[in-house]
Amino acid sequence: MKVLVIGGGGREHAIVWKLAQSRHVDKIYCTPGNAGIAEIAECIEVGPDVEALIDFVKYNWIDITIVGPEEPLSRGIVDAFEKEGRKILGPTKAAAQLEWSKAFSKDFMRRHRIPTADYKVFTSYIHAQEYVRMMGAPRVIKADGLAAGKGVVVASTVDEAMQAIDLIMKDRAFGAAGDRVIVEDCLVGEEASFMVFTDGKTIAPMASAQDHKRIFDNDRGPNTGGMGAYSPAPVITPEMQEIIMATVMRPTIDGLQADGIKYKGILYAGLMIADNKPYVLEYNCRLGDPETQPVLFRLETDLVDIALAVADERLGDIDIAWKPEHAICVVIASKGYPGAYEKGAVISGIRDANKHEKVVVFHAGTAFGEDDACVTSGGRVLGVTASGADIVAARDAAYRAIQDISFDGMQFRKDIAMKAIRTA
Ligand code: AMP
Ligand code: GLY
């Protein structure tokens, strides 16, 4: 079989790495890919327009396409592929609205009684600011549309909330994503990422994961796309998983169905576990990055079998198995990330790091520089991923391997998974 993967980050490298182990796969294409993906797949420049991708898929006899990021989903890539009778893993544009419109997702949750923070949606910043003045702080301010993870401000003072509303609605820092703003109550608890595969009927949970969103140790500094993750997440006990499936995942898929929308693909709930109850902070309609790296490390089942079962709506026919081991991913970022950063620093030591047992260095923002040297080309550069019998062993292996890697200005968190170890 031939598979096409869309994307070029650490998540997509992990997807391609897993696909390369499939007994079904002869050839993997990836667009645009990165320097690490290029070692196991053919990286091609095609798209981003959907017509070009469909032409590529037809011309190269691609059996199934797997979409990494949210952006193509929000443009309706799945609708276009399905119209052409091409298999693809991901939700339609209407279903992906759970991610690309926070106002839609909040209203959807309220209607279907899915637990989430109380909120109001505003189209006028004057009204939004009046509401914040009335309600006080802390308050969470969110741009409605996609903002690359930067459209959410957890404001601890009224002033900060006012500034966030100005930034989103007056300065239009995120363009049309700021047409509407959501002002919501601040929840306090433990965060976790919970992802499932679903064909619209069967919902198959993935191994749980915990992301580390802030740039600095001890959860300080600004939010990022994610600086590290580990799996399993101790906060998601088997009992909690049952509760999440019954109060979040099942009502979400059934609620969409009742609204006339079939959801197929991957559904990700960013959760806050407060007073032993899960609340949805946000939905994503794709795999998380970097959660995918440790989660796919633990996936026993062939990913192609799962992708085909989802596309063909027979997920209920297969069993999905997870390895009992623990896995961790530590992200190495460029200096300046999540703000402005430089590109083109030569990276050394990846080969040595990869020689460590149970370690894989997934590439994110990497490219080929002069003389085919591997250089930095993004904010998040590498995700050093390792597994072990327990989280301590996995963590030690990842941090030992990182010592082999160096590039100018590299930064990474030293405390990934420490909270889990301390509370164990
Ligand atoms: P989101 O993109 O909606 O997941 O928000 C990004 C981050 O902001 C989350 O991972 C949380 O850390 C934080 N956050 C979002 N909504 C809330 C909330 N209602 N209460 C507390 N923190 C929140
Ligand atoms: N790591 C969070 C996300 O993928 O949205």
C-alpha cells in the first residue's frame, strides 16, 4: 500500500515512523515533511490547495491519506477527498468545527450537557470588557478561530483580561479568528490530553498523555505548542477514563450525530480534571503534538489497520493494543521560541542520540542546509522520545540521549514528567 501523510512536524515524523513498521505499507509520501521524515519517506512539495493534493493521490495511486495538522481539515480537505472517493483519516470541515470555532464548540457542549467552563461569546469588545469588569478576575479570554495555540489568555487580573480582549478584537492580532471572543470561567485542576479514534459509531480510546504547555520549567513563561509529553498520565486512572468516555467522548460523537454531523478520525479533548470530574477546555480534531510521539511509541497495533477501519467505518471489528511501558518526549526548541527565533543552526549528535536503546529522535523544525547538514528550521526542532518499564526509566533514557545533541541556542525543559514522578 501507499500512504500520504500531510504535515511536517514532530507529530508527523512519529506517524511516518509508525507507518514504516506497518506490514501493509510499501511506500510513504509526506508533504512537506522535514529532514528526519526524509530518511524514511519521500518528502514532496504538493499543495497546499486540495485540488493539487487530490491530483497527486490519483496519479500516485495513494491508498490512504493521513492528515496531521488542523489547518487542512478546517479548509475541508476531507470533504473534497471523500467526494472523489479517496480514503483519508480525519473529520469533515463541519465536524472539525469543534476545533476551528471555539464559539461553536462551547455552544455545542452547552446544548449537549458536556462539562465545560461557563462562558459567554461576544462580537463586540465593549460588551466583552463590560462583562469582564462585572465578573472580575481570574478570567479566560479566547479568540474564536484558529490562532496556532496563541489565542488563549488566562488572565489573573481584570487589566490583563482587558488587554487580551484589545489584542484579539481591536488589534486583530489573529485576524478573522478574533471576530468573536469567548470569555470563560477559570478552572483549577490537573490538565490532561485524551485522544480517541472514532468512525462515528465506535470510539476507541488511545493511551492517555500529559502535555507541558509552558516554555520554562515548573510551568513558567508563555504557552507554547507543547514542550514535552508523557504517557500514560497518572491523573487518567481507569475509573477516570470511564468517566471521560461516558461524559465527554460518547456525548460528543452522539451529539454531533444528532446535529446531523458524522465525526470520523481522531478526536482530542484537552481536559481539566477538577474535583475528580473532567471538564473540556478545548477540542482538537487531530493528534496532539507532542502527545503523539509518546502515545504512538506505545501503540502495538498496526496504524494502517486502524486508519482503514476508521475510514471504512468498521472500527468495532478491530482490537487496539497498547504496550504497558511508559514513554516520554522532550522537545528541544530554538532560542527565542515561542517568540521570534532564528533558523539555520547546524544540529549535531542526532545519530548518536538515536543509538541509545529505546530512544528515537523525532524531527520537527529541521531541514537540510549546506552540504546536506541538518539545520534548524522551526521553533520546535526535535522531540527526543524514549520508553522504559516505568516513567523514571523512560525519562532517564530521554535525558541521557539529549546530552549527545547540540545546536546554537537550543533550549529544553529539564522537568518533563517530574510532577508525575514526585506524586507517584
Ligand atoms: P485551549 O487552547 O482552549 O486548550 O487553552 C490553552 C490553555 O489555556 C489550556 O491548556 C489551559 O492551560 C488554559 N485554559 C484554557 N481554558 C481554561 C479555563 N477555562 N480555565 C483554566 N485554564 C484554561
Ligand atoms: N499539544 C497540544 C496540541 O497539540 O494542541
